[in-house]
Amino acid sequence: MATSSARKGTPGGTVRYVDSSVEKLQVKVDNAVEGRHIVTCNGLRVPLHATGTAGQFVAGVRYRAWQPPEALHPTIGVDSPLTFDIIDSWTGRSLAGCV
């Protein structure tokens, strides 16, 4: 079976650049009430997705962890540290949080 030179990264081929400064954090929330409990990250609402289990939601947060000298998106600043809050939208109070 022939292998394409584009996959090998040989001269004239294509190489996929990976930006190691961008990371993803997965969030799982249990015992949440949809429409009542909100998760925020650095003050921005995190879109939660139901898992099919009652009260359980998941989300993914992609962020710039550090600033390399060269990157795919050099104008995006560093987002860390990340500050998470679980907010009760009925009372407007934070129930828990972490950094």
C-alpha cells in the first residue's frame, strides 16, 4: 500500500502544526437542575450538555495555558488561571468555586 508524502511531512508535503499552548479541560456536574445551576469560567457561562443521566451535565473548556514565542493564534492571550463558579440562578448566589 502506497503512503502519501503529505502524511509523512516530506518536502513538498503537508505538516500539521500543533499549538501545545492551547489545552482543554472537561467539566462534569452532578445533581444540577437544568435552568437553575450555571457554571461559569472566568466570568463566562459554560454551555452544559445533558448526558442522559438525571442531573448530570458535561462541558469542555478550551483555553490558552501559556504564551509561546510562535503560535497558531498569536493574538489570543493567556487565559490561566481559570476560575470556575457554580451559580444558583434562582438566588443569584455562588454555591461553589475553584481556581
